[in-house]
Amino acid sequence: MTQPELIPITPTTAITRFTVLTVNIHKGFTALNRRFILPELREAVRSVGADMVFLQEIHGTHERHPQRYSDWPKMPQYEFLADSIWPQFAYGRNAVYPHGDHGNALLSKFQIIRYDNLDISQSGHENRGLLHCVLRLPGGEREIHAICIHLGLREVHRQQQLRLLEQRILEIPADAPLVVAGDFNDWRQKADLSQSGLHEVFVHAHGKPARTFPARLPLLPLDRIYVRNLTIHNPRVLTTRPWSHLSDHVPLSVEIEL
């Protein structure tokens, strides 16, 4: 796993409760790429007050967009979103093309002690990845594992990618706190991680996964938050403005207790 060269966090009072947010940011554009809205998206993400932010479809670099959009940031999108709020971040580059790249990212108020990015792409199809971070909360010694994931559009590929996810989960100590969140593209509701000891927070709280796509009128349950060895409180789907007019997915959030 990679050791991040990031801003150190000084341990303070022990933290046992934190908030998670996950959202596919559609590379900083509204649905159908009509408008670049990354600065607005940053303000919306800040307003949630999440401690860990799981991001999918986020740009690392792009050579042409800075010439097209005057407010395109000078740094990678994940650094722009992190700003001074989330001093720690990790990026997993999944798709690389002539003018740039994009992938998954995790922003964190807590120390990321190591991370790696697993390629779960299926041969000849869209590039997908699994970003696995290990964090340490202030005042505590237990490690928390966080996996940010983006699965494929075809069911057969998603099932193969879920098997790779399960293999990675097997490598994590069975008693370790674990959060898996991201865009599962699972409109057929076939994703099941119960055999790995995880439960999905909305299914656990409400009996069914949350609808997150399309943002203006969410009909499909594409996004998920799974946990293991953790207690959940107040799972929310953020469907109101400004979220309904940012990206093409609406975010999910949940409060988590150790």
C-alpha cells in the first residue's frame, strides 16, 4: 500500500462518531455535461459537514478543460474539493486518455496512513477501480478501512467486480471497522455483500436501497454505503437543492459510530 505524503493531523480528543458522504461528481459537470459546476459542488459538499467524502468520476488531470472553462482549478479536482476542510486525501486513477485521467478519491479529516488502488476493469470495457484506504481516528489506535468503488454498467462485469471486492475484503481483519461506498450502478439490486459480513445502511434502516439517479427525479438505486463492525445513524439521501441540480447522481450520507 502507498504511504501518502499528506498534511499530518495531530491527535486530539478521541473520536468515536463521524459522518460519511458518497457522490459520483460526474467530473464536475451537470447532467449531459451542460455546465461546469465544480465550485458550486465544493460548497455543497462542505455544507454537509462530512468527515469522510467518497468521490467517483473525479478528474486528476485534463489538458484541454482549463482552456475551455475559466473557473477550472489549477490543481487536481480532488485537491480543489479538499481545500482546507479535508487535510488528507487519496486518489485512485482508473481511466487514462490522451488529455487526462479520472478515477475515485477519498477526502478525510482523519489521518490516511496508507492506501492503494486496485484495477477491477474487465478486459475491453470501461476502466473501473477500487480505492482502499486505511485511516486512524484521533485519539484511537484502531484502524478503519474505507473502500471507494465504481462498478461497471453491465451486470456480468459488476458481478465479476464484486468478486474482486470480496477478495479484497477477505484480506481485511474480520474485526476491523470497514466502510464500502460508491457508485455500484446496481439498478437491478443484485449487489450482495452480506456473505462478507457487510450490510447496506439504507436496506438496514428502510428495507431497500436509496434511489439516487437521475438527480432531478431519482428513480434508480445506483449508489450504496455498506458497513461492517460499525453502528449507523440517520442515513440520508440528499435530493433537495442544490444537490438536485449538481452532477447526475444525488449523494448519500450516514452517521457512523464505532
